[in-house]
Amino acid sequence: MSEKFEPVIVGFTCNWCSYRAADAAGTARVKYAPNVRLIRLMCSGRLDPTFVMKALAGGADGVMITGCHPGDCHYIEQNYKALRRFLLLRRTLKGFGIEPERIKLVWDSAAEGMKLGHEIDAFVDEIRALGPLNWPKWTGQAHPIEPVMEVTA
Ligand code: FES
């Protein structure tokens, strides 16, 4: 009997929108897949691309990047920087031979807890369909998940 693959997703959230949306979803008892581990940043523009690579190397099967809607960033236009980094990360993954769909970008306001829940559920299904990332296959080295926490502490 084979076990159902449960993906591990790391979600980088913006303090001003998606982190609050996740909070609102919890308060409103919106159910979403428990596969995502949310990490709060002050802004999506704070997301260093190495955070994403470390998350994947540390055991994540997918990474969700979330930020304020274009035009709504509290730090003027840092979410456009996040968008450029997202596109660069997808190209980099593709260059490694890894599915670029393992990284997803979602714009979400603090009032969109329900939408965030749906996006998380959809992403978990997409990653489940792709299967485990199995990073050691690409690098020959296994890493525990701890480096993700280390980076953001
Ligand atoms: S403050 Fe939310 S993306 Fe910049």
C-alpha cells in the first residue's frame, strides 16, 4: 500500500497583507491545507532569492511567495522587486532541471483570507501532482528543514 504524498510548502508572507490574511482566515475559520509553513517578512521585497533556494534545499517541495497587490506595497514598489526575483527564481529552477511551477507568487490583501486559503489549497494540489522535489537527487546532499528557520531568525 503506497502512502499519499503530502507536500511541504514554505510560504513567505508580507507582514501587512498576506500574513494578516492568514490570520483573518484563521479567525474566520477558513480551512486550508496544513502543508504550508508560513514565514513572515516585513515586505515581499525583503525576500532574498537565497531564502527560496534554502527552503527547497532544506526539504520544501514548493515555495509560495505572497505580497501586497501591485500599487499597495507599504514600501512603495518593493513588491515589483519581488516580482522580478520570482521570475528570476523560476528561470533559475528551470536551468537546474527543476519544475519552475514549484514557486508561486500570489498577491493578497489583508482582507483576502478566503482567497489566500484557496490559493494555498490549489498550490498544494499542484505540488502534489508534481510529486516530491527530492533535492538530494540534484545535489547529492540531504539537508534537514532547519536551514529555512535559520535564515529567517
Ligand atoms: S508591504 Fe506588502 S509587499 Fe511590500
